[in-house]
Amino acid sequence: MNILFLCTGNSCRSILAEATFNALAPAGLRAMSAGSRPAGHVHPRSLALLQRKGLMQEGLCSKSQDALPLAPDVVITVCAAAAGEACPVYPGPVVRAHWGVEDPAGATGSDDEIDAAFESAYRLLRVRIEALLALPLEEMVHDRAAFGAALARIGEQGR
């Protein structure tokens, strides 16, 4: 199963989700990330956070949703609707869910405050990814409506 984490710039939230998912997921599950308007680089604070957490950074890059190597089975948008951010759309017959997460790239303040925004985004994504991985995925892939509903409930966690 291929899961796409999709956001606008693909430099922070979706990158953190991709790396976290791939570190936690069993064989047969893979995450990718992309953006509707990719920044063209991974935010240095995202890379620093992943390094602190001991998560792989190799192969992570900011890319367009049109440049994916595989077709996704599941698309999870991670843009924060509360911030007025327009979520990208992914066409095709996939299971979709929205997990709004504030964009840490927009954080201001001291270095510690900005790092805290990245840490907060990471923690929220990790809790949701762990909940996704706890689902009976082998059963859910056969019921797209139930799978989508379960992913939507997960997206409400931590709000």
C-alpha cells in the first residue's frame, strides 16, 4: 500500500510524515510526500528534527504531486485549513483524508520557539501515524468508505 502525504510546499509537514511513516511502518507499506506548489527544498529544520529523532533523511526531496514514482492508494492532506491554506487536490480513485497540521515553516520567534513549532507538528503527525498503523489495514483496504472514515477520525486527534 502506498500512502501519499500531500501539502502545499512539501518542505515540512509532508516530509516529516513521510519519514516518520516509513520508519514505523511494516514491510508492504510505503509513504511518499509531495506538494501542489513544492518549495524545491526540504526545510533545514525538518532535516534537523529528523536527525534528532534518528529517522532516515536520505531520498527526501520537495517534489510536485505530478512527479511521484508510484500511484498512491491513500492520500492524506496535511495542510492546516485553520490557517486559510488551500489544500491541494489529488485526482483519481484513492482513499482520501485530511489531517490538518499547522505549517511550522511559518513559525516566528526565537530559535527555541520555532523548533517547538516543528516538534509540535512532528508529535501530532506521529500520533496520527501510529493510530493509522494500529488499524486493521488488511481488512480496511477492502472497504474504502470505512477506511476513509477511520482516517478522518484519526485526523481529529490532537485538535
